[in-house]
Amino acid sequence: MLGSFLQALASKLVEEILKLLVQWLAPKALRSVPHRASPNCPRCGGYGVRRWAPGGMLMFLPSLLTFAWGFGFTVLGVPVVVLTVVAALVSDGVGGVPTALLAPLGLLVPAALMIAGAFGLAHYHSYPPKWCSRCHGRWPRRKRDEYLRASVPVMTCGCGQRLRVPRTAAGTRLRCPRCRTEHATPAAAGR
């Protein structure tokens, strides 16, 4: 009975510590990227865009892998830490408290990896897209501030697909990714 109580207490303690850590770090991570670009393609609205970020995929892939490894080892490490704390308290009683207090420190490295990967992904996604894998659209390289200021009008194709029209697309034709029909851009997009 004492063992189950200590196990519930240790799991609740680890849960509260992780909750406070996330509540403290999430606003800091979101504020670290001052202007976040849209994750969607400006033409077809789809995901899977490559961006003009410095380093490009050499920055995106390591950030993604670092975040995935950190998240995986954090999630897998929480039960190990809880079991270590419970085992130390049950076997040694009060003498196991120092060991029980040191066990959560094993989660610092995976949590730091997860946070570093999240910052890298947020930085990469704050840059404008340059190529879409869905509609195969390409855009000229623009400054990030100019891209973020531009509002993107939306038009609807005959098949029901919504198309985002970039402001720089005046006089060009857009191709619908669903039905492959070409459309002239509206005159309002050039203003």
C-alpha cells in the first residue's frame, strides 16, 4: 500500500514539474520568432513547402530529428524516472530520498534536445516559402518582412478548390492542383 502511494505521488510530482516546465517555456519559444510565416502554399493552400530560410533543409532536418529524439526520449524517460524514484523510496525508505531527487535530472538532456529542435523548427517556419510540392509553384525570393506584410486574397476554382493569389501574381496564370485548370489572376491582386 505504501508502494502504490509513493508511486502515485512520484508520478504526480513528475507530471506537475513537466506541466510547469511547458507553461514556462512555451511562451518563450513562441516569442523567440518575431514574425511567423504561413505554413501553407500561397497559391494552393497546401503544406509541403520549402522555404528561403538560411541553411534550408540543412537546418530543417537536424531540427526535426533533434526535436523527435528529444520528445521520444522524454516520453520514454518519464516512466523510467518514476520507477526509479519509487524503487529508491520503497527499498531504502527515507535514505533513498537523495537518489529519488536526482532521478528526474536524467530528463534534462532529452528535454533540452526537444526545446532546441522546437526553436530550430520555429525559426525555419518563419521564412517565406519558395517551392510547393503539391502545385509545383515557385516564387521569387522576397524579404521576410515583405512576405509577412502581404495579405493573400483567395479565389475558388470551379471544382471547389481554394487558390491563394499572391500580390505579386498580377498578370500571371494560376493552375489548380486538383483539376489542373488554369485561371487568370484577379485584377485586385495587382493593386
